[in-house]
Amino acid sequence: IDLFLEECPKLRDDLRRAVRAGSAKTLAVAAHTLGGALSAVAAGRAADTARALELIGRGGDLSGVEPAWDAMEAELEALRSALMAAAQEEVDLLRGGGR
């Protein structure tokens, strides 16, 4: 979880730059990379959203990228919050486990 939380902002920023630049190829690569990271933490819905962005990039028509990007941002924020809560619960459990 910690590694994902550390790497996710960079992956999100790479994807954001690709969206803003209008680069279909870069979008496809960045979305694929982020999707792999999301799959590694079993974030299925977010990984599906990344896959949708990857397919938009591979198709080369970026006209539908903004709603997909908005959905990706929402998924990443929800996931970040959930992972941070899970990490805090683990810390709390470890601290309390020594009693």
C-alpha cells in the first residue's frame, strides 16, 4: 500500500500531462502503466477506468477524454482515501497489538 501511495501521484501526473498535451500515444502508455499499478492493489474499478483511458489513447480520438479523465481522478481520490484509512488501521492494530 505504501509503495502504491508513493508512486500513484507520479503516475497520475504522467496521465494528466498526456491528457493536457493531447498526446494519444502518451495517454495510452501512461494509462496502461497506471492500470497495472491499480491492478496490483486490487483496485478493479479504478483499473477499469484506466483501461478505458488506455483504449481512448490507442484509438487516437481524444474527444471523449475529459469525462474519462474526470472519472479517473474521482476513482484515484476514492482509492487514495481508502488505502490511507487501511494503512492507518494497520498502524493502529500494530500499536495496539503489543498490549
